[in-house]
Amino acid sequence: MKGNNYWVLNGFAIYNSKKGLVLDNSHHNDIKNINVNKIGDEGIHLRTYSSFNTVENCYVDSTGIVSTGTGEGMYVGSATSNWATYTGGDPDTCNYNVLTGNSFGAHIVSENIDIKEGTSHGTISYNTFNGAGLNGQNYADSWLDMKGSYYSIACNTGANTIADGLQSHINYTGFGDYNIFSGNDLTVGSTGYGINVATSSSNGTATHNVVCSNNTVSAGAVGLTNVTTQTCSGASCLVTSVASPAETSLYNLSPNPANDHITVNLSKENTATSYVITDVLGQVKKSGNFDSFSVHIDIQELVHGMYIFTLSNTNSSVRFIKQ
Ligand SMILES: [Ca+2]
């Protein structure tokens, strides 16, 4: 995709290609339910300023068949060494992208997700990582390499890696910082950490990353993380509905993804009087009351990302994405 905005790519497969799906200068697209498999290089790549995109419920496997050093499952931005090619030497600011609910197979030779320096404000949530195929080339020894800033990395699960589960790196001054890791469940199966956070490198220091104490690690020889954990405001990773549009028997929420508003319709049996909207870290972003069976909620002030809608009278929550 080159310069394509507001497209929905839904429900097909990409097989036997050099790269799977690449976005350049493409914004506000919704990419979902796509099977990417048997790929020479990387599976899905958001590149050249591509921002405000959502990649959800996709499955990626067997990447790096040809280029064994660049076989990432998903890739956001570009490395500093490629900025001259894609962005005239400027940082490749692919910002506000949401990667959620995706699954990764056992034959991905590089990181499941590689987030490059120069990108910021994305969400990486509810993904299922698998490091069984990692080959160790170009530091491909973790499910995630986080080199961006101001990301939320929440409610992901992972199994099997070479070194660590999730890594944060400082590859460019000012990046690899201000990220929050919350509610991730990490079955490392190696000698590393669940979450390994670089605090200094030749490119500077990063002291504002937050690793919440609600992350869990198992089968890791060293432990959860190399930095001091912090208590974070109750992120709940137990929201089970990922339906789109989100529907339960008690209410439905649409559209999803949404741009400037959502509409919630209650069933006649539903006696809810109020609602609350939180981000994936559990912080309340909006709340309000129902005075009829339908409510129209303005979400223009929410930044692009994933949110959780909860009714007051139940623990019934659904996720939605502000695009
Ligand atoms: Ca790595």
C-alpha cells in the first residue's frame, strides 16, 4: 500500500512472497484477519511515516525464508541505516499504530514484532508470541524489540525465546524510553529476563520506562526484569471479547474501530445506568450515564489506541479501537 488511507483489509491470505504486506505513507487503515505465511523477508511492515493503523487478529508464520536476518513477523518504522532510503534521512515516524490480538507461529526467524527507533505512541496488546523459530541473527533473540518511545505493551502472552521475552533498546537518542509494560504473561523458557530494559547505551540513557509488577514470568532463569518494578493502576487483561463489532447478549458497541464516536445499545434486560472507558493500562479516560437504552459517546478527544468499555452494573467489558 502506498499512500492509501482509511482502507479495510479483512480476511484473506498472503503466501509465497518476498515480503508479506508493506504500508508506505498509509494511514488510518484497519488490517485484520489476514494469514501471512511462507515469506522471504518480513511479514507485515508499516513504513515511511505510516501512522494510525490497526493490525488485529492476524496470523503470521514462516517468515525470513530467504533473508534469514530480516524475517520479522511485524515491523514498525525503519532502522536509522534505512532512513536515507525511505524518509530522506529523517526519523521514520510511524506513530500511533495498534498491533493487537495477533498470533505468531513457530517459524519466524527474527523478532515476532520489531518496533524501530523514531516511532512512538503505539499499542502492542493481547498478542500471542512464539519464539520457537528465532535464529539469533541480528540480535533476533526476543519476541519483541522495542526501540520506540511512549508505547503501551500490555496483556501479551509469549512462549519460548532465545534470550529474553520482551526487550527495550536505545538505538537512537531519545528513543527506547517512556514505554509501559503491563499485564504481560511471559513463559520465557530461556536463561534471560521476561522483560529486559536497556537503561544506557552509546546513544544515551533511558530511565523512564515502566515495568509494572503485574507482569508475570515463568520458566525464566533470571527473573521478571532487570529494572525495579512499579505498581500500576489496575490494568485488566481479562477482557475476553475481541469481537468486531463487539457484541454481547446485553449490549452492543459500534463501530469498531471507531473514529469520532461510538454508539452503545443496551438490551431491554440491561439496567446499566453508567459506563466507564479505560485504556489498556487501566486508567480511566471517560465515563458517563445512560438515560435511555442507547448512548452516543463522543471519543474525539481520545488518542488513537485500544480502549476498554465497561458497564457499571456488570463486569462486562469489550475492547474497541479509536482509529
Ligand atoms: Ca532482540
